[in-house]
Amino acid sequence: MLTGLAVHGQAHEAATLFHDMWRSGLKPDGITFTAVLTACRSMGLVTEAWEYFDNMEAKYGVAPTAEHHACMVDLLAWRRYLDEAMAFIQRSPADPGASSWGALPLLTGCAIYGNLDLAESAARHLFKLEPHNSANYLAMMSLYEQHQMFDEAESLKYAMEARGVDARPGWSWTQVGRSVHVFEVDGGSPPYPETPEIYGEMSRLVSQIRMVGYVPDTGCVAYDVPEEEKERLLLCHTENLGSSNSLVLSSGG
């Protein structure tokens, strides 16, 4: 029940249930606290999350694990407490299993908010702990590209190749009726007969949302190309292709 409330963003309801359980004599365990901290993360409740985390062992006798630490770092990074997240990582257990969890959420938060210096620190930590995890390299490359630091991004790409890191292409899938449609990153040309209609639908949607103030975030495009080409490449994102394909098929074309 707690987990269900957590994944649906019902943080206050999860907190009420937690305290009802405690008052009725049910002792919380690690899974219970993962659910409660996840609920706090979904609603951005930093103060409440700290209260649960700090009382885990002192009041409830549950030792925090790497998963609980990760929940806290993810919350702090998401709420833009990036320096606090780094300090939390540094004072947490120093074994590899307990330190890699925090750096990736922090790196992701730095990428969202553009904190390059802190991102580089987190990335260096991750490259040592997980030298073959492509997600770490790709997150840092994306941040370099947002800052127009294409040489640094290219250097990371070469480092991946030298270390044999396999960067598998991203993909998205949608279901229309009983059919599942998969779109992979392949240069923007999915092998579907409805491809012209898909791009036509995307263009129509973009035109509509531009009218209400939408501005494409071309800073996340991983190529040093003109602005117009960056906007075109944004349309090729697999999530956009999948969503537009669903609209085309749902409307019968």
C-alpha cells in the first residue's frame, strides 16, 4: 500500500499510513522507508524526508542502506540542493556499493540545472567506480554539449571507445490497440510506412504549442549544427516519434 501511494505521488497519504502503522505496533523495515522516501521525492518534501531519514536508525532501528541514501540524493538534486547532495555523499559510507548510487542522481541534477563544476566532480567519481557504465558518460557528454563544449564531449566519446564502453541506442515504444510499435535512435528515419504522417503530425503539434509560448530547448542537441537543424533533430527523438505515431494510428491516419 505504501509503495502504491509513493509511485502515485501521494506523499501525505503515505505519511499518514506510515504513522498509523507505527501506532498500531507494526515495525517499519527498509522497504517501508524506501516507499516513504520515494513518496517525499515525488512531492519534493525535503524537510519531511530528512526527518524520516534521520530517525530511521535512532527511532525505528532500521539502518539506512544505499537505496535509502540514493532516495535522499535524488530528492536533494531534484530540488536543486546540489551542494547539499554532494556533502551528503561525502559523509555517507565510503564503500563502492554505497557511493556510486549518489553520484548519478547528482550528475543528473547538475545536468538539469547546468552546474558544470559539480557535475565534473560527480562524473570523475562515477568513471572510477563504474568505468563501463555508458549512462555516466552520456549524461556528462550531454552537459558539455549544452555548454557548447563540443571538444570535451568528443574527448569523452573517444574515452568510451578506448575503454570499450557500449553506448546502446535509446528507444521508445507505444501500444495502439494490440500492436506494439518500437522506435530506436537511428538518425531519425524509423522504418514505418506512416513516417510522412508521423512527421506531419509532429509539425502540426509543434506549430500549435509554439502559439502558446513553447520554445525548443536546442541546448540538449548533441551536435554542433545550425539552430534550424537542431530544431529538426529534436523532432526525431524517439518519444516524439512514438507519441505522434500513436496519434496518427488512433485517428486512422
